[in-house]
Amino acid sequence: MNILESMNLIRNKESRKSFLLALLIFLPSCEFIPVELYLGLIVWCVYINLSFLKEFGKQLLKKRIIDKPFLFLIGFSGSAFFLRLFDYANWESVGGIYSFAYLFPGVYLIARALSTNLNALKYLLVFISIEALACILQYSIGVNTFFTGLPAYKVFEDYDLLYYTRVYGFSENSSLTSLKLMFGVFILNLVKIKGWPKFCLEILLLLASIIAFGRVALFGVFLFYSLLALKSIYKREFKFADFVPIGIIFIVMLVNPSWTKSQFTRNKSSDTGSSSVFETNNHSDTLITNVDVDKINTEITNFSSQAGIDKVDMSGRSEIWDNFLTFGVNNLWFGNKGNKYLINTVHAHNSWIEMFTSFGLLLFLVFCVIFLLGFNKENFVYILVISFLALGQYVIFWGVSFFDIIFYYIVFFYGKKK
């Protein structure tokens, strides 16, 4: 075997590895694929990073730190373990010792594997683009999903408001789809594709984003391009061609501003409803009556009113945040002691509030510092947008998820010197 044949063999092996890595990252974000598949991915990435882990342990024994973020995440997980251990009186079973924070170092290893197999990002972009095509096809034939057996399956009766014709792609709901499409826009810029391929993929992702109509995700897309433009102007590297696709979308939306406004407000200024606890559907923003006194034994503080956001159409988020923040303030230092805080099965619809209520103020601040240290001149736009988006959705810090993996890669590896 000559040198050229050897190089091709290595290249093919690396390509297969990158493809499999991307597939295992993407699949659990789809309907019917169990998220437990991520546990197998973590095990595989432990193997991929075996030489790193050996060196990390070897140097740690010599009191040297070769990877501070990884050490901090291990320390955070250890702190969560002790919180759960001290909360043993509230365990329903021995499984009560579990905390989703145990997965954080594993997500770091997946992101590290991604940083050494960058073609995996391109494969991820291909998978998301295929889902974008599926979104457009679903909208064209008038259904929200191809999976007719889903309880949420719907045939569109009219096409008046995009909110009522949101498509699911391959996902469980439109929220996940819209977030994946937004992250697809991020990845398109991360891998630095140029020319017509970028233009076509960008139009595809932006069009599918509008059809999926996740309002928070759409706002995140516009914020991302706005910050990119400001950054390029500041660095005197602004290229008009880089902003043509988003410019086209923006102009189309401004042609009929009243139509655009009606789409984002659903023809109403605010939601109506009463103080409540929430439906058991994790992804529903709909409210039902009666406060769950077993979860919150004190009067709910109206934080949203004090902040002046109660008059904005937040799809029920203001009530959710009031409930979660009331619990967080009443359990300020240790929160829910490392156990993910939920009301029934409803999360906070805000990554930062979810972490605060789950771990308390002390560990929450420590966790924020871990990620703040990852800022650099290359990744700060992505981090700012995702962090802002996390104020209106539970996007990051699930434990392990598609979005966590990409976020960890951006924070800890993108733009860093090897």
C-alpha cells in the first residue's frame, strides 16, 4: 500500500467517524428516537477522548491543570452530587440521587470530539437542511408533520396565521424544529461556507424558519445577523453579499408591516387567563386553572408585573416564571438541591431560571462564570444570541441535548488555539 492509498484510507475512516458523530448528535432531536441514545454517545466519546482523559488525570495527580473548563464541570457535577446526597429525605427511591448535572462533563467530551472532527459540523448542516426541506414540503401539502399517528397531527384548514400552520419537520413539535433551524444558521456560519452554496442553504434555512414560526427563534436569527453586521462593520470587514438572504427576508416582511405584526401577535395584544399551574405537556404554553399548592406553599410573587413584562404577549411564560422565581427566592441558596425543578412536568421556558431554581444562587453563579470564561472574539456573537434566546426558551443546560452539544462546542472550542 502506497502513501496515497494510506492517506485515502485514513480520510475515509475519519469521514465515517465524523458522519456517525453527527448522526448520533442529530437523531435524538427527532421524533421517536429516544434521548437515551445520547448516553451511548457519551460512552463513545469517552473512548474517543481516552488519551486526553489519561493525560488529564496524569497531570492532575501532579497538581497541574491542562483543561480548566472540564475540571470546573466535574467540580460542578460533584457539588450537585452532594446536594442530592443531603436531600435524601426527599428521595422517592434510590434514583433520587440522580442530577442532570452529572451529564455536563459528558457533553463537554462530545463537544471536544466534535472539535477534532470538524466535518461532523458539515454533516449536521446537511441533516438540518434535509429537515428544512421536510418543513417546506409539510407546509406545501398542508400538514404539520409526516407522523400521522401523533396526537398533535393536524391538517391545515387555512393559511391565515403562521402560528396555526407551524410545521414540525422531523421533531416532536415546532419549537424544537425552529430552534434546530436557527442552530443550522449558526453552523452554516461556523463552517464558513462561501458563495452560492451558502446563499442557497441560507435561503432554505430562513424560509423553513418562517414556516416553523418559532417566534423566539426567529427573533434570535434577526439578532444574530444584526450582531454579525455590527461586528463586521466594527472590524471594517463588512460584505454586502453576506447579508443578502436575511435582507431579502427582512424586506419581504416589511412590505406589509400590518400582516407581519398580525403574525407575531396572532391578531391580539395579550393572552388572557388566570393564575394557574400548567399542562403536563412539556412543550405547551397553555395554562389550566388551580394552583398546585403541593409544589408552592407560599403566595406566588408577581415578578413579571414588577418587571413590567406582564402586558406583553408571552404565551403564558410570565406566569411560569413567577412560579419558578417564587420557588427560587424561597430556596435561595440551594434551590431544588440539584434536582431539575418542574411544575408537574413543565419546565421554566427559560434556561437561566431553570438552573437558578434547580441549584440555587451559589452554584448558579459558579456555573455562569464557567461559561463566561469561554468568551472570545470569535464566539461572542453566538454566545450572546443563544444566551439571550435562553431567556425565552429552555434551550441549553438540559443535561445533554442537541443544543447543549453545539453550545458547548462554541463556548469551549470555537475560536480557541489548538
